[in-house]
Amino acid sequence: MRVFLAGATGAIGRQLLPLLLDAGHEVTGTSRSEEGVSRIRRSGARAVRADALDAEGLRRAVAEAVPDVVVHQLTDLSGADGAANDRLRHQGTRHLVDAARAAGVGRIVAQSIAWAYAPGDGPADESVPLDPTDEQPRARIVAGVRALESQAAELPEAVLLRYGILYGPGTWYAPDGPVADALRGDARARFLGRVVADDSVASFVHVRDAARAALLALTWPPGAYNVTDDEPAPGSAWVPVLAAALSAPPPPRTAGAAPWARGAANAGARANGWTPAYPSWRTGFARQDG
């Protein structure tokens, strides 16, 4: 299969690219930098320098690749600029979908998130609507997710991967990431605020498991899938385990919870053959480089 991997040097793209090549796919990967382009080429894939906010440049890149499927793993998180990431979800997705359509591509696998659901009891499955909140900054984040998913769904075969919170190499939760800095009180991580050990429930997924889901999703039926591990948990449970894995002091336990923080259920992805190698953050946090 010919695969156009947009965001091949991001946290998931980096893990996904060798999986695609090992599976025998012909891959064209994109990066915004020459360094990224060189990394893609060294992997054995075709590389193209492209910016998702450059509509015409992206259109040319997709047309030249002649792909069977477009894989959307575009993010802009390195600078912790939420507005930049939202712009990529809105405009970058628009340009990528338009480029796919112009090239005659009907199938897209797109990265979304599993914590944009409306409040409710228990982990959310894919039938739960996205949160209608007007409260900022959450409303802005959910609007970006809604735009990404609705634009991707304009193509006849759209697979939406709603990832849990990513941890592992290259993520914010890695030992050298900003969450570790925040737990240690490092000033470089002030943008995160405090890491809170309260009753807000989260679902995680190791970045390697996220990449394996994207590989399998090349042939999944169209639709949305939660890609999370098997154990949604409150911060009061997972934060101390993460702190210990990162050799950082745990924050004190606090009361309360965000009403929307409910975690997500992964039965849909599991029914299509995906099984997380890291079924729980309890063991996964300590194996972030494995």
C-alpha cells in the first residue's frame, strides 16, 4: 500500500514509520525541517519537506506521492502553544483533506484525542458526543477536535483514532519531558501549571501502542476508535506512580475532579485486532524507553 504519512517525525510518526516499512508499505513521510527530512530518508522512506499550513505545497506533495491512504499524525506541541496546535487541527486538516481529495484518495487515518467527550458517568465509548462546553480553554480544544474529525470525515473512508494521553519516548510524559520537569518544580515547565493528584480520571496509551493502532487502522472500517490502555484512573492513583517512575517528588493528593475527565473505553479498537502491549500505566510508566 502507498502511504502518505503527514507528521512522520512527530511522537507517533517516529514510531509508526518503521512499522509501516516493516509491513511492506511504500511510505512518503513529511517534515517541516531539513533535519526531519534527513531522518525520514535514513529510515528508507521517501521524504518531502512540507508545511501543512501551506495548502498548495501540501497539495503538490500528496499528488506526487500518489498514495492509497493518507495518515494524519500532524501536531504542533513542542512549544506548548495550544493555539498553534488548534490551528493545525483546523487549517492543517483542511489542507490535507483537500489535497487527498484532489489526488483521488478516499481513505484517511487521522489522529484525534479521547478526552474531548461530554461529561458523564464511567469511561466514554465512541457513541458519546463531544463536549458542548463553552468554558475556555476546553471549548477551544474541543472545537479543534470537532473540526479535525468533521473535515476528515468528508472523505468516504475516514478512520479517527482517539488516542489517550500519550506517554513514552518523545512525549510530554517521557523522563526528559515537560511533565517530569513540572513534577520536579523546574521553571521550564511553568506552562503546564501543577500536576494535580485529584479525582479527575484519565486514560493513557503508550506511544508505541498508539503507532501499532495506526498501522492496523489502515484497513479498519471507517469510524472513530478510542485507542487507550485498559485502566482509566484518577490522578490520585496514577500521578504518584508516574512521579516514582520519573524519580520526582509526588504532589499532595487534592480533592475534586474536572467533570469531563472520565477516561475512555477501548473495546472498539480491541474488537478490530488491536491489543495494547502496555495494558496499564502502572507498568508502562516505568518502561518509557522500552
